[in-house]
Amino acid sequence: LSAQQPLSSPPHHDELLFIVQHQTAELWFKLEIHELHGAIAALRRSEAQPCYKILARVSTIQSQLMNQWGVLETLTPSEYVQFRHVLGPASGIQSFQHRIIEFMLGNKDPQMLAVFEHDPPAYAQVKAAFEAPSLYDEYLRFLARSGLAIPREVLERDVTTRHQRHPAIVATIKQVYQAPRTYWDAYELAEKLVDLDEAYALWRYRHLKVVSRIIGQKRGTGGTAGVGYLEQIAGRVFFPELWDVRTELEEPRRPATEG
């Protein structure tokens, strides 16, 4: 509890709120990384059921992070401007744990590695996540081991790049959703992944609205475009085919009645 040291002099009353908001987020990030490692390990062992609980927990953590923005939202623009200058270039974009989560979920961006080069221990962890298969990579490999059709070029792709939508995967996911009882593990895991993707999207959107409310169109302290940058990333999804399949599903055909 000694890590919350305001930099403003004299200390501004509301700076502690800003510090606690970000430090508690880092604690949740730490747990989220731990849980994602557990989910990935279970998928590699083809153990689907433990993943249900783990992924549900990760989604709940993400929802907690989303709701936490409400506390920061009590900070008004006139209050924040009183101590924003002491933050210097500090920014959420410098959170190495947040970057690890993004990489573990598949949002691979090699340019983001350079942000952490000044901190070798953090850089090593971020780089390891960047070079490892993502949660979605492991889900698709799980589907392949379960006998479902996943293209070889997807299974053998360069995992340091973002996954690209593939129509063959949409077709396979559609097969799963058309017969959930037959493919229950694949189906239930897909829904848990959608829960997580949605929870993350809601967290991003709430972040966007809080920043817009507090600083308007000012640039971010880390040099980003601020609200413009957050708007740019707000619509991203980690598991695109799981969303695309919703458009593809059709009402099952019913047998014609006589008479």
C-alpha cells in the first residue's frame, strides 16, 4: 500500500483516485494473464471442460475492469487538468501486462514490442506472448484434433501475425452451431470465447467514453491520438469467425406437411 505516491506538489486530492484506478487494473491484468495461461494449457491437453470455468472467470474479470471505469468517471475535466502535467509521457499503452493479454488473445502487433525495450524483464514476457500461439490458435487446433475441418495453412500459420478471417473456418463453425449436441465442447467453448470478446469490446468502449468525457479530443499522454486512437481500436474482435457465423446461420428446414 506504499506504492500510491502522488507526484503533484502539493498533492492534488484527486490524483490518488487516478493512481489507484490504474494500479488495481494491473492486479486484475495479472490474474487475467494467469487464467489465460490456464485456458491455453487446458486446450493443448484437449480438456475442454476446465476451460468453461476459466474463460467464464476471464470474462468476469474483464467485466469488473469495465465497471471500474465508473469510478474514474467521477473525475471531472477541471480536476484532472490540475495534475495531468505531472504524468509526463506515462500512458496505459505502456502497460506490459495489458500488451501480454492483447497478444495472448491474438492482437499481434510487432511495433508494440519496441515500447518495452527499455525494460528487459517486461520485454521478455511481452516477446514470449508475441511468439506463442494465441488462445484462438489453440481453439482452432483443438477443433482440428476433434475431427473438424481446419485448413492446414491456418494450423501452420505464422503465429506472430494477426489471425485473418477464413471462409473455411466460418463453414466449420457453422457446422458446430447447426449441431451443438454433436459438437458440444466446440460449441460451448465458442460461446465462452464470444463472451470474452464481447466483454473486452465493452471495456474498450467504456474506456473510450471515459477518456472522451475527461479530456475531450486532446492527445493521449503516451503520444497516441487519444480518443481518435481509442475509436480506431474499439471495433476490433479477436475471434472473427465466431461473429461471422451468426450471419450464416439459417432456420432449419421443416418437413412439408401433407394435406
